[in-house]
Amino acid sequence: MGELCDVIAKQRRRHVLYFLRDADEATVSVERLVQHLVGRERERADDDDNARVEQRLYHVSLPKLVNAGVIEHDRRSGCVRYRPTRLLEQLLEQVSEIEAGD
């Protein structure tokens, strides 16, 4: 449980997980994740913002989520797949309720 709490401690990682959880498709491209995150974080994003978010995803957020076993990331295809567990789903639900109350 400690590892999952560490994984969801950062807002960007939570938003990656929320997005993957709520996606209609089984896999989502990293490009689509970047667009979603940049859209959430800034009203007016430019190419530099996209590049920074993508770099941070590739080198920090996605590896941490992969190591925790909550996503699969295929670097060749650039696709990400959500791998929920019951505990992760419960934690995300509780955190999203808290965030909605802010």
C-alpha cells in the first residue's frame, strides 16, 4: 500500500491514472496523455510545454507507474495501458472525492 500511496502522491501521476481509468480505449498514446496534461495545467500551452510534459512523463512519471505495476508502457508503440487493482481503484476514488471537495 505504501508504494501506491507514493505513486498517487503527485498530482500529475494521479491525473495520468484518472485519464487512463476513464478512457474509452484500452490503450492511450503518450501524445494524447501529454495533450490532456498540458490542457489541465495551462490555458495556453505551447510546443515547449508539450515537450517538457512529455519528457517528464517518459523519464519520471511513467517509469514510476510501471514499477508500481499500475500501467504498462510500450515505448516502441508509444502506448500506455491502465492495470488497475482493487486497492488502487479505492485509493483513486477516495482521493478524487477529496480533490473534488477542494
